[in-house]
Amino acid sequence: MTDSLADIVRSVLLEAQQWRDSYGNTYSSGRVKINGQMIGYLGAQYGDADTLEDYALTPYLESVGLLPIEEPPTSHLSHRLRRLGIDYYQTRATGPKRSLVKHTELEPPETLRDTLERRAAWEKTL
């Protein structure tokens, strides 16, 4: 087992879906992948993909121990991950309201490390 989760994470991807209502308000949700493996969904909330990143993804990555907690955050998520040698990607698409994920469901911290370590061990056998 590695000491740090950052030692086995190579990339983080946020695939954001956005919807704009008739008043011009934006709502977004997203799928989260680490090392190309789906680890969960961020449910629909007010704001664009950057807001989703700041108020949902960043706190999750801090809670699982991938990022050190910064109060207040001193730099953007991509810069924080890059300092750890982790690539960060974000895609965003605008679509109908039905394209938004309704509920947040992310891999719990207790199992995320195990899931990623098993995936890394499997990739070494290829």
C-alpha cells in the first residue's frame, strides 16, 4: 500500500453538463473520473462547471485526502493538482435539463484508495 493517495493518482477528470433556464441561470452536474475510472457523480446545483469544481469536487478531493485542505483555497484546483504531479481535465457541455445528474454519489473515502490501488495493480499486469 502506498503512503499517499497522490502517489497512485495520475489524472482527475470532471465531465460537466450544464443547463440554462429561461431566466439565464445556469445549473450544472458532472461525472468524476480518476485515472480514467468513474468514481461517481456530482448532483445538479446552481452555477456553472467552475462553481461545481470549487464547491463540490475540490471539497471531495480534500475529504478523501488527495488534496491538503486550504482555508481559504489559495489557488485553482488545476494548480493544486499540478503541484502534486496530477493532470486535471474538465469538459463541459450544455444540454437539456434532463441531462443533469440529479444526486451526488461519490466513492466513499474508505474504498477509494482500495479501488485505485486495485486498478493500478491490474494495469501493471498488462
